[in-house]
Amino acid sequence: MLNQSDERYMREALREAQLAGEQGEIPIGAVVVCRGTIIARSHNLNETLSDPTAHAEMQAITMATHHLGGKYLTGCTLYVTIEPCPMCAAALAWSQVSRVVYGADDPKRGYSLFTPPLLHPRTEVTKGILAEECGRLVSDFFKKIR
């Protein structure tokens, strides 16, 4: 059964992904939720910032830690439309985020391809929330540019 809160926040991440696509970025979006409130929202900014590390998750981590005034995201959940890459998973581990919820798997570059796991050992993971919608945004984007 789909958790209504997870679906609601993933829809917010999807909105961010759509903004990214409209700006010519790979359409991946993220939000960070803490105590039922969105404290950060972001999307890929790689092209805009000419920065290969400007993934949606990295932007969201920075915004959320600034909002909280510290470097840890304990008690927070990151919602992201596509499975985090190894770089983002490692950053999420360092931030000690309590939970990661993602939409579509990334079978080519996702963190789950690596062992040992890259996320913090206490981080809970929920995958597959609105997976079809999340994956379709990215696949449609690449169909247009190829």
C-alpha cells in the first residue's frame, strides 16, 4: 500500500524535476522533509552551474543543513525522483539523513550497484514511490535530446 505522505512529497520532488527539464537539465528533483515540513527543495543544476556535482540531492542537502543550522539531517527524509548516484549516497551518509525515498531505480549509475552499501547504516530506504512517473520524465527527456 502506498504511503500517502510519501506520495505527496514525491509529487513535490516531481515538480522540481519538471522545473529542471524546463531549464534543459536532466529532470531529477528532490525535497527534504523534517517533522512534516519541506525544508529544502531542489533539482539538477549541472548545466546551469557548469558543475558536475550539482545534483538535486547535493543541492537539497546544502539547503536543508543551512535551514537547520548544522551538518546533520538526522530526523529528516530526502525524497528524490531517481535512485541516488554513489556521490549523492555518500553525501547522504555523511549528512546522516534518517530516510531516503526514491522513485525510479537507476540500473546504470545507482548507488545500490555498489557494496558495501554507501548510505549510513541507520538510513532507512523506501524505493519505487511513483516509479513509473519518475522514470518516464527522465526517459522522455533523453528521447527528446537524442
